[in-house]
Amino acid sequence: MKHFCTFWGGVIAGMMIGIGGVVFLSCDNRLTGAVFFSLGLMTIIARGMLLFTGKAGYAAEQSVSYLGYLGLIWLGNLVGTGIVGLGMRATRFGAALAERAAELWAIKAADGPVSILILAFLCGLLMYIAVDTYKIFPNDFGKVFIVVVCVVVFILSGFEHCIANMFYGWLAGAWNAHNLLWLLLMSVGNLLGGMFLPFTKRLMEKAGCTN
């Protein structure tokens, strides 16, 4: 039951990211789309849903078994984004949205592995900042502000978010061996980026560094 709950929490989170992806693709202005995309992440954090990129950073503080937990969340996110992506393909907006999603994936597929890894690393870093700062910020405005800003920055900067890209992949029907490999590379980059700050903090504490 515990594993099912983890998986199902991942499915719901994937659906929320899918909804964020729908509104982003529906907006002609990228800034507007990025702002409204943040609703997905905000809902996930506030409701305690399980998003791979929101949980990845805490791997630096856990045992190796935590990677299995992350893997189950990743699979749940994959299913959740698929539900929304395939569902939207069946709507009157499907063709237009699928075309935009295909354009996005074409750019990603043509990119090199080093570029993909770096862009995903930076996105993972921002997602950890958003989630962890949300937890410790003392007021609601600050919580909302940090999440929105981090989402807007990663989208406008073109950083790679593996779960958002799952949604675009489902919507575009872009799954093939190459794109799946690139999605896994993005996931690794998101994981490493998310772990960067907590891992650095641990190293500094061991070295006796203080603020």
C-alpha cells in the first residue's frame, strides 16, 4: 500500500504539471504562460503531492534506497503527464497543442547531451530552491513569490524539466528511443541539480564553514 500511495501521489503531481503545460502552450506570450504554469508546482507543494523534481534534492540527505522512492515517483509522474497529454489530444485543442509540443521536442531532440545535462542541472537547482524555500518562508506571499519566480526563470531560460517534458512528449506523440534517452538524461540532470545545494551545505558543515 505504501508503494501504491507513492506511485499515486506521483500520478496526481504529473497531472498537475500536465495542466501547467497546457496553459503554457495555450499562451502566445511566454512570460504569461510561465507565470500560469507555476500553478501546477504551487498546487503540488501546497497539497503534498509527489513530484520527482521536487523530491530529488533531498536524495543528498538520504540513503541509497531513496533512489527507489524517487524512481517510483518518476513513474507516477510519467503516467500522470500521460493522462493529461493523451487526454488533451482527444479534445478540440489537441491538434494545435500537439503541434506546439512537437516543436518544443524537436529543439530538445536536436540538442547535444552535454547541453541537455547542463540545462537540466540548472532546472533541478531552481526546483530545489522553490520547494525548500517554500517550506521555510514565514509568510504566504513569500511562498508564492519564490515558486512563481523559480518557475518563470527556468521556463524563460529554456532549462530542462523532465516532468514537463514528459507531458510535451505524450502530447506530441514524440516518444522514440532517442527522446526517451534524452528524457532519462534530463532526469539525471534534474537529480544532480536538486542535490547540489544540500550536498554543498553538508560539505561546508563538515569542513567547519559557518555563515
